[in-house]
Amino acid sequence: MKRLRAASKPNLSFIVLVSFLASFAVARIFTYFFPSTVLMVQGFHIHHFWYGLALLTIGGWLGINYRDDQTERIAAIIFGVGGGLIGDEIGLLVTFGDYYSGITYTFVISLLVFVFIVTLFMRHGQAIINEILGFSRLNIDLYVSLFLAVVSSAFLIQSDNTLVIILSSITFIVALALILRRIIRYLKALFT
């Protein structure tokens, strides 16, 4: 049996992602403008999470059972729309009632970042691994120090919490000291 790799059909991943984002946006916009439009069945509010779950099931089933291009595209669209409807209600599901919870946006952004990282590794995995290995062997202390200096300065600028200011200041000073040490070593090597 021939095994298909996910990288062999990147168009389907793109279709799922676009369908996910579009259905998430449509659901969010619809509920913003029409918050009282709900489906009630025998006194129960049927959330669009359930439609999303049904669509994920249908799209997944079609994608697994049929191997022609048109059906695969249809399955990808259905799967993406289902995921978007579920994603739109993550805040409601996790907080048990707060539809506008910030966790919904955090979920969507995290999902997008994950998809982009996986896509990058699928397409350019070996080059990224080589870069990371070369990166860590050469100047890891400089890169980590630079990262810590930038992140701690952001906390210093935005916080009014005393503990955060103290910890960020200490981190920033240590990071700057490590960067300065690296620069001094570089200059010594340059002039000797």
C-alpha cells in the first residue's frame, strides 16, 4: 500500500487553513452582530461547536475514504470550516460561559503559529536543523543574552509591578554584561 505524506498535498493544508480562518471570522462576526440569534431545541441552546464537530467528522471521513482531487478539496473545506466553528467557541468551552474570552484568540493565534512552524519544518526541515546546530555551536551565549536583554527591556517598559521591575532589571543588566563581555572578546581577537 502506498503511503501518502502530508507534504505531498500542501494545497489541502492551505485549503483547511483558509477555511478555518474564514469560518472563524464569519462565526465571530455573526455572533457579534446577532448575539441573540440562537438555535433552541427543547430549551437547550445548540452552540455552533456541535456543527463544527459534525463537520470535522464528515470532512475527516471524506478525506480518509476518497482519493480523488475534488473530493479531497471538498473534505478539506468541510474539515476547515468545522475546525473554525469549534475554534470560535474555545473560550466558551474552556470558561463554561464566556464566549468573548481572550483564550479564543490565543487558541487561534497558537494554532496558526503551530501550522506555520510545521509547514516550515516540512519544507525546509534540514536547513533549519543545520542552522540551529550551527547557531548553537558558534554564538549561543551572545544570542541568548541579546534575547534576554530585549525581552527584559520590554517588561521594564510595560510594567509597574515592583517585583517584575526588579527581576527584569537584574536580567537586563546580566544580559548587557554578557553582551559587553562578548564584544570585548571580539575586539581583543580583532586587534591581536
